[in-house]
Amino acid sequence: MTYVVTSVCYDCKYTDCVEVCPVDCFYEDEHTLYIHPDECIDCDACVPECPIEAIFPEDEVPERWKDDIQLNAERAPECENITEKKEALAGKTDKDCKKASEYD
């Protein structure tokens, strides 16, 4: 099993999670983060760090974000590795960055 960054992260892109990852398995593009499924060790350290609850264990990803499992697997190898916290996109885009649990 691996962890998955869901689309909840898109255009919010808090990066608190990357600092606690012991294996540096986070990757980024200009809008969001991805977790590389072959590098993630399922330690769960990143989950409580995400202020918008965008990270789920692969087998617990809500139905509305199931496509993000494949998206992480495809995009992570193509993107830049991120290991240090950066300024979030939240507040800089038009997206309302709410917690995953607040979506209908």
C-alpha cells in the first residue's frame, strides 16, 4: 500500500507534509504534490501534517478522488522531487482551500 495526495491539494499545495517524509517520496508540479508509490514506505507521517486532509492511504481514498491514485503513480516520476517546505498556493489562487472532510 502507498499514500495518495488527492485533488484536494490542487492549487492549495501546502508542503508541510514533505518535511516529515523520511524517504523524500513527494514530487511537485506548479499546482499540486504527488506521492511516488514505489518510494512511499507507508509510515503515515505525512497525513496529520496536511492542513486540508488531502492525503489518504491508497485503500481509503474516497470514491470521488479514486482517479488520483493513478495520477500520483503517473505524475510523480515526471515531476521534481520536493524535500523542503515552501510557501503554499492557498490564498494565491481562486480555489477555496477547504479540508477534504468539508466536501459534499
